[in-house]
Amino acid sequence: TVSESSKRDILRYVDISPDKIDVIYNSYDERFAAPPDVGAIDRIRERYQLHDPFVLYAGNVKPHKNIERLIEAFDVVRRRGLEHLRLVLIGDDISRYAALRRAVHRHQLHRCVRFLGYMPEDSLVALYRLASVFVFPSLYEGFGLPPLEAMASGTPVVTSNVSSLPEVAGDAALLVNPYDPDDIANAIERVVTDEALAADLRRRSEEHTSELQSH
């Protein structure tokens, strides 16, 4: 299985000896850690008009991904004076989830939240590198590949302190209570206002992803 967390879950529900379960971590596409193609990044910036600092989420948009609380946390951050910040949401079939658009309109964020839908890997590589912070507040993950992709790209990460995500992120991300929008907001605010912290997260991400890949 893909994580120690998943191994514990299997052992909780299946009568099997622990030594019959091996943990082999998922791997990210090598394109995420490759030297950046500045031209490709500029093209993506222009194509989607991403000229303001933005918070990025990428993944599917099922309820356990907790995107409604991310939208609520984003509203908290903007009301603290970071009105220039944007939120970009990437995921398959995002238009199917009307609750997300309702959340955007409830907080009057329709001018600063972008739903971009599915993105091919090459575009996603550029979007990770353009983002000020990647936020992944999922309530449950067997592994959680997007935070690892973001870290490999050199993007500071905020993610949940539950299930496999602390294991995947190690000490290279800020861990938050995914049930508490204020906690998510506090972490986002810290990363986007503290360049020293963001730089330290980038450095730790490079070390952590290299170590995890060799596991």
C-alpha cells in the first residue's frame, strides 16, 4: 500500500498479519521537479491572466476534499487585508458541484475565485510554480499526491494534519486542522506574508521530496 497511514487503516478492517503489507510510496511525475521552463510559465500566466498572487488547489472536487472550507478560509484571509489575493481551483468536473459556486457567491468572492477545471500535466507544472501557496485541506487521503507535486515544484504547501498527509508532507509543509477555516486561513496568511517562511518551506520541500523518492 501507499502509506503507513493506509497500512494502519487496512489492519483496522482486515484480519491480516502486518508483515504481509509493504508500504511503497507513490511517486510524482519528474516534470514537477525539472528546472522551470520560464517561457512556458509566462505563457500560462498570460493565458489565464494570473498577474496577482494566488492560492492554488488542485485535485478532484469530491466532498472529502473540503474545498468549501478552503473557500471560507480564503474569505477570512482577504478580510484581514489581503484583498489582492486570488484563489484558483483546478479539478475534473468542477462545474458539477454547485455547492462550491454557492459558497463563492455567499462570501461575495466571485471576482477573485477562478474555476479552471481539468489541466494537463504540463500546464499544472507551470501553475504550481506560479502559485504563492498550494493548499490541500483534505479530510482523508490514502496518500495525497498533489501536495507532493507542489513541493517538488518548489511551492510552499499548507495541508491537513490528518490521515496520511503529515506523513507525505513531513516537516516541509504547514499542517492545519482541516475542520477549522480559521486555522487554514492563519497558515495561508503566514506563507503569503512571510517570505522567510516561504523560502524555508521551499528548501525543506526540496530535501523532503528527494528523501521520499528514495524511500
